[in-house]
Amino acid sequence: MGLFTNPLGYAGYPPGASAPATVVNSTVRAATAAEAAAGVLTDVYISPATANSATALDFASPPVLGFGSTTPRPVHATTLDSTGLTSVSTGAGAVANIGNTTGTIGFFGIAAAARPAATADIKDGLALMGLLTNGGATPLNLDGGALNAGAITAATTLTATLGNITATNGNIVRGTAGNKDVYSSVASTTAAGANSAGTVVLAGGTAVVATTAVTASSIIRLYRQGIGATGAAALGFVTLGTIVAATSFEIRSVQVGDASALEAADVSVIAWEIVN
């Protein structure tokens, strides 16, 4: 079509024409599908039919203010390919939707895949769409956030660096022969520091274990680990004496016939464990 509404009523010629518009049309024309895909020409326009049928179209950034419209327009194509640094941004309050519930999507060159199911493994789902490289153990760091799960299975070790591991409504089950409680720090003298388990040698039938782990309501398990240097002398009954919260507790070996009296000859090795 000509440049002017009524080209026959104008004595001049449209740009690029050497004769009236009835003889030679303007050079502005519709681009072919190949030209539209190449995105090189600047003197052609892309018809709606070409844009709708194209599998790939190159679009420059919107023109500067004052030349054409900068209003965002929808682009319908099966492939959007960028050869340089590309940003996808939305205006304030806008929503960007990628894909749909029945489609597929892939990132970083990974083949597009359907949305993982609700019960799918999280790591496998991220790797399926290309957001995580699969293979090998992947750590999960919540930066101190809470983890709420129906069950946690640890193939090797479950560690709480700070705080408690609490079974609110359940048991600690040692399900395999050889499972045991392991203390990384165990006291071996009356100066127990903050330990909650250890051994001590009685002196004159008694010992005061200094530990900040004890509370006024602590349950303290006592076991005779060995008779030590007691030899042929009498052994007393091992019992718990005075508790001073956060400070110490007393172990006593009392006489069989008089529980108020110590068995002074008893110098056994006593094992102890605090349960709070």
C-alpha cells in the first residue's frame, strides 16, 4: 500500500518509488517467514499471519521513547532464543507464569519434563528440570530454619550441633545388636565438669562428684564397676546421698546392718549416669 491515504491526490512519489503509487508501490512490504526469523531487515513489517506461524522470531528491545510504542506486547512463539545476556522482568505487582499444569519445562539445556508429583523426591524433581545436578549426596542446609517431617531417615549420622533431639511422643529404639549410648566425654574423677556420666573411686565409703549436669530432680544411676582395692574387706550397699543442683551429688556405701553408717572399707569403683 502507498504511504499516503490518497496517493493519487498527491503530486509527489512515496519514498523509494520512481512513479505514481498506481504504478510503483512503496518499498515497505511484509517480511517473509525466513526474513522474520532472521531479524535483519529494517524496512519490512511482520504480518500477524507470519508471526502466528513462525517457530522462532527475533525481536529487538522496544524503541526509545518518542519513536514508536514502548507498550509491552505479547509474543506467541514455540521458541525464544537469546544470543546475549537476557533479563525477564515484570512491573510492580505483575505476575510471571512459566508453563502450565500439563506442560513440560527444562532449565540449563536439560530436556523439558513434566512437573514432578507431590510425592516425588525433592532432589530428583529439581534435577529432572535441570535446577540441580544429579549424582552424589546433596546437603540440605536450612540456615537454622525448622524442618517439619513425618519421618527422617539418616543413612549414617543424625547430629544436633545445638539443642535437643526430642521424641515428643515416641521411643528411642536401638534396633540392632550392638547399638548403644555413646558418650564422647566421660568423667573418671570426682571433678566431672559438665559430664553426665563417669566413674569414681570411693574413699572411706563415699565420694562427692562435682558436675554442673545434675539437677535437683535428676535420676542418677549407680553401678559397682569393680571392687577396686577393697579386697577382702566388706562391701556396702551403694546409694545416692545429697544432691546440690548444678553443683554436685554424693555417692554413699552404707553398712548392711546400719544404713545410716558408711562402710568405710569400701573403696569400690562406681559408675554413674545422670538422667534429667
